[in-house]
Amino acid sequence: MIRFRKAIPCLAAPCLAATALLASLATAAQAAEWRGWNIHKPGYPNTVAMDKFAELLDQKSGGKITLKMFHSGTLGTQPDAIEQVRIGGLEIGNFNLGPIGPVAPEANVVSLPFIFRDMGHMHRALDGEAGDRISAGMAEKGLVALAWYDSGARSFYNSKKPIETPADVSGMKVRVMNNDLYSGMIAALGGNPSPMAFSEVYQSLKTGVVDGAENNWPSYESTGHFEVAGYYSLSQHLIIPECVCINATVYDGLSDADKALVKAAARESATLQRELWAKRAETSREKVIQAGVKFNDIPDKAAFQEAMQPVYDKYLGDNPDLKPLVELIKGTK
Ligand code: GTR
């Protein structure tokens, strides 16, 4: 029979000190040190907001949860980083829902061109049931969306000419993010889609590997793409939200109190990001126009919208069960 020794009470000072040391080591071992991915440069609204998120996590958790942010895409391309957060190589990422789409079909709904009428519509849809369904689809694939960031509306730009009708895109080589929906979108306009990492676009535009790309004002400006593709045409074909995402296993392992704390910190950072975003969209627009960019509005987008039917048909053909989600979004006032 195995006999256990009785626990000896720890009353002497050295013993108490050792116990305290062990306790503090245990806390240190439990303290989470997360690593976060962000594609943008210092000063960009998302960069400032992700740094704020890190600061709030530290503050609210009393140093128990710390986040080291890696900006400027230094930890790799966005599709790779999404994979890393899914499998737990990284804990946190600020991702555009565009490259999440190929992983989570529900999230891909926001990449259907013109699905959102404007930013307000996108916010209302995400804050409601559509947002819940998108989050659930992402969580199933290992990504928990803690908060949504803004990313404005994406429009076409190129080095050749103003785009006014779909025929103007015809024959153009256009960079897209990695997602078949975007390749389908360019093909439906008669162009040649070229999926490519964000970091490669400047050089490709400069050397003529591609004629154009598409993005919001702040990214068009911060990347310097406006220097090498001087026509910006306000098609506003995509309004894609972004997430602050966390690895699902890490999130599920948190206590309820820590989950609430992490969500609150992410949401607070999102409030800041949205404020900074609205300002930056204006200043970036002014900056590139002052630099000589030729900008044209496309007041009637009907021809572009009609041309997108094959993109919707393909998406709904591949995901017939997601038709109610598309309708839910379209029907959101
Ligand atoms: C930006 C977005 C990035 C990235 C980039 C791109 O607007 O914030 O996450 O998706 O576009 O075009 O690759």
C-alpha cells in the first residue's frame, strides 16, 4: 500500500518566500504572450488601433495578457498569416475578410461585388444577424472575430486611362487579392485578373506586369500605388470589412472574464480605428489628388452591377445554403 506523507504546514519565513516565488512563477507561466500580424505601415489607422488593442489588453488584464504586434506584413503575406492564426502559429491578426473568404464561405459573402450599398449598410448588416452568421462560419474554421474594423470602399485604379464603363476594364491586367470571387469579378468585366500579394503590387504596377489594381483611398495612398497608377475611378465595387481575429483554441481556453476583457479591448480599438479611418480616407484622397492623380466619379454603376451576375451565380451555385445570408444582407435596411 502506498502511504502519503502528511503535508507540512509552511509557516517559516524562508518557506513562505519560496511559496510566493513559486506562485509568481506559476502566474508568469500562465501569462499569455500573444503575437499579432498586421499588414499596414506605422501611422495607418489599423496600425494605430492594433497598438491600442495591445495597450488595452495589457492594462485591462493587469499585465496577464500581452500582445506583441508585428506591423508592415513582416510576418508574411495575408493568406499565410490567416493560416497561421487558424493553426495557432500566431494568436492574433487584423485581417481583411477578402482573403478569409476562401477559408470560410460565410465570410465570402462580403466579397460579392456591390452587396453593400454603402458603409452604413455594411455596419448594420455586420452588427446584426448577418454578422453573427459570418462570425460563426469563421469560428468553425478556427478564427474568432473579436471586432470589426472599417476598410472603406474599393475602387479601380490603373496606369492607362479613366474607367467609366465595364468596357474600359476589358483587356486590362488587374491585380486582385487571393480569392476566386475577385478573379471572377475582373473576368466578368472582360479583364485579366492577376492574384498577387499586397507587397508585390507597387513593383508590378511600375514595371507594367499589371495595368491596374483596386483598393480604398488610404491603401492607394499609403502604398504609393498612386505614383505608378495615376487614374483612380470611383467604382466602389467592394465594401469589405476587416476583423481583429484570434485563434479559436486560444480564445476558447480563456475564462469568461478574460473573454469579455479581450472583446472589450478589441471593440474599443475598433471605435478608434473607425474614427481614424474616416479622417484618413479624406486626407489620403486629398493627398493623391494634390499629387496629380486623375480621379473620376462613376455616378451610374448599373452596368458594373449587372455585369456581376456570373459572380453571384458561381458563389450561390457553390454554396446554395448561403442564399438566405445573401438575402438577409440585401434586405437589411
Ligand atoms: C487593404 C487591406 C489589406 C489588404 C490589402 C490588399 O485595403 O486593408 O488587409 O487586404 O488591401 O489589397 O491586399
